[in-house]
Amino acid sequence: MKTTLRILAIALALCTVIGLFAACGTTLKGTYKSTGDLGGSLTFAEDNKVTGELFGITLDGTYTINDDGTITFAYSGPLGIGATLTKSFEKDGKTIIIDGSEFVKQ
């Protein structure tokens, strides 16, 4: 009985640790360049900050990866005009796919 409880306790502890490491994987770091015709890039930094660049225009903001397979970007533009966008999100190795657009880590 004690052996069974000990094994169960160890298994639960391992599941908890694995869950914590999986949760840590929900942040991005580095620059990802678009593979699409329009180009562009997204640079993810600490504290969930993101910088997007397209056609020489740069926007700074924040991002959150949601549990439902989406990513939410919050940008502040000129004159205090901002936007919050939620798009579909997938990550596979060095590739992320946001709303069907593929970005590869540089």
C-alpha cells in the first residue's frame, strides 16, 4: 500500500513538473521572418513585448498566447490609436503560423 501511494505521489509530481515546463513554452523569443510574398518580421522579446515590421513601418506592442490556440496582439500606434488583434496560432519547432501566415525563426 505504501509503495503504491509513493509511486502515485511521484507520478503526480512528475505530471506537475511537466505541466509547468509546458506552460513555460508559451512564450516566444527572437525574430521570426515571414515566408510570404509581403515579407515582414516579428521580433518577440522579454515581458511579452513584440515588434512588427512591414514595408518599413514598425509597430511596438505586446502579445499573449492563449490556451485556445490563438495569439492576441495589442499595438499602440500614432496619436495613441491602438488595436488589439486575436489570430489563430500554431508553433512547430522554429516555425510559427499566425492566421495562416508562416514565420520562421532567424
